Amino acid sequence: MPDTSALKVASDALAYGRKVQSGRIRAISENIANADSAPTAPGGTPYARKIAVFQPVNPESPRDPVGRIARDSSDFRRRYDPSNAAADRQGYVRLPNVNVALESADLQRVIRNYELNLSAEASIDAVSRATLNLLG
């Protein structure tokens, strides 16, 4: 029987990669959904951009990726709108620190990584099937 441990390790690494990309997709999607939300009261804190942060995974010692959601500490956007209930004394409303164009570009990149991961997994499956066919 051939040693398929390398294929198993590769398949596990790809599974971890998909979990990481899924977490990043969720964070980016939430950022885009909240990009224009504003606080409802003066001086209220607007939505802060979320960043999915993951620790590297060693495929030799399988475990789920360890991740957390970090808040972006960059300045909030400000818009002059003195009629808004959330405006400060100078008439400015603080808005989320989310740039929809950058988030959309990140989302496209993450989705592409996810698709490449699926393609690599399909290749591993094809190699496994071809190996079994050769042996059988």
C-alpha cells in the first residue's frame, strides 16, 4: 500500500486555509455592510473596521486555525452634517473607518484564494483516485 500521508497533510493544510479564508470573508462582509452606519447619538462611537487575524498553522501538528478579530485603530471618517442627530458641536458626524473600495478589493483577493484552495483540493482528490486506480 502506498504512503498517502503527504496527501493527507496537504489536504489538511488546505482545509485550514479554507477556514482562514472563510473567517476573512465574514469580517470583510461585515465591514462592507456597516461602512455607512453612523452612531445614533452625539459623541457615539461608530462601527470600527474588523480585521481577521490568524496564527500560522503547522500542518505537521493538525489543529484548527487560531484566529481573532482585531479592531482597526485608524481614525474614523468625518462628515459635516449639522442636521444629523449624531453630529458633534462643530456639526461633524463620525463615520466608520471602512473604505468600501479597499474592502471590495480585499474580498475579491480572498475569494480568489479560496477558489485556488478548492482547485488544489480537487487536484489532490484526482491524484488520490488515479493512485487507487493504478493499484486496483
